[in-house]
Amino acid sequence: MSIENRVTTTQLDEASEALEELAGVLADEQSLDEVLLQLAESASRVIPDAENVSVTVVGSRGASTAAATDEKVVAIDTDQYAADRGPCLEAARSQRPVRATVEGGRAEWPEFAASAQRAGVRSYLSAPLVVEDSVLGALNLYSSAESAFDPFDESLLRLFTTAASTAIAGFRRYERSRALIAHLERALGSRAEIDQAKGVLMAAHGIDADEAFQRLVEESQVHNTKLRAVARNLLDSVRRPPGPASPP
């Protein structure tokens, strides 16, 4: 086996071990930031030219850096977000890897070039994070060598983008499920308060459930207040202790 092949095999073994570690992190149900930081650190360790790594996440409020192996390189991505252009955003929008250097990107992405030069970064490789044609962000590699990042680095990077995409997509599904559960819990709580308020009106006025509910609805419409708020106010008034007796 040639030296080159031995190096390649070693790198693949390291990548495999890193992904196994990431699977363990996902199984432990750690936070998304913790998972992405673990992924960034693993990519930096496995991909030879990647001196630092960051993870860009694209959401409803735009792009942000969710994890980075060193704060000094975060500004490179932040300046791209502010300018709304740069290799990081280009990778996300085109859904393909983008390699850039300070000199090569100066005309097209001046903000990126200036920020990278200040940080001592001379080459940059960004790969998109995509799940089922949905763009989640980008995984970004930094190097102080202008000749850094070859096709093999891109192949290794794809392993990590797959892991990152899976983590982000899974976390977002979990967040949506948690929000739905919270909404259902609030709805059930509101229903219980409304039923209790109906019971109070039925006992106080000798009316049936339909008429009691209609009274709550009318109160809601007259005061332009949500039905659950009307019910809660009624229940609070019933539970409130009576004030001091008036003097005879």
C-alpha cells in the first residue's frame, strides 16, 4: 500500500470514528448547539486542512453561526450575513460546495475577503446542509494556506454535512412536536376551565350546559375577550375570598 493510500485509509478511519461519536451524542439527546459543536470539532480533527470549522444555520430570521471551533473566525461568516453575500451563502443558495480564497474572492465578495484577511484565513471551503431540497445552512472550513482543500477534503466534508443536516432537521422536528404538545396542553387546560365555568353558571342560575356556554360566549363577544379568559375570570371571582363584612 502506498503512503498516499495509507493516509487516505487513516483519514477515512478517523472520519468513521468521528461519525460514531456523533451518533452517540445524538443518542444522548444533547442540545443542538452541543451536537453541532461536536461535529465542527470532529471535522476540524479529521479534515487535514481544516484549521477551524463553523456551522451556519439558515432560519426564518436569516443566517447565523450555531457553532464554531474558534471565535476568531465567526466574524468571517457574520460579515457575509450582514452583506447578504459570500461563499457561505453561495453554498447554501446553490446547494453545492464553494471554495474561495482571499484574493480570488475579493472582487465578488469584498466583505468576505476583508474579514478573512483580518483573521489570517487565506482559503475557505463551504458545503451546503440540505435535507430533501430544504436548505438548512452550511458547514464552513477555514485554512491559513491558500492551496488548502482538495477533492478528497470535499468528499470527507460531505460525510459531516450529512450528519449536520440530520441533526438540524431532527431538532427542528422535535421543536415543532414540542410546540404542538404545548399548544394541545394549553387547549386542554382552556377546555377544563370553560367546563368548570359552565358548571358554576349552571349551579348559580339553574340553567343547562348549552345556555351556560352561550352566556360565556356572549360575555366574550361583548368585551372582545377570549373565551378562556372569560371562564378564568369567572372562576377567579368564585375562588376569591369574600371581603370584610360591612358594619351594620
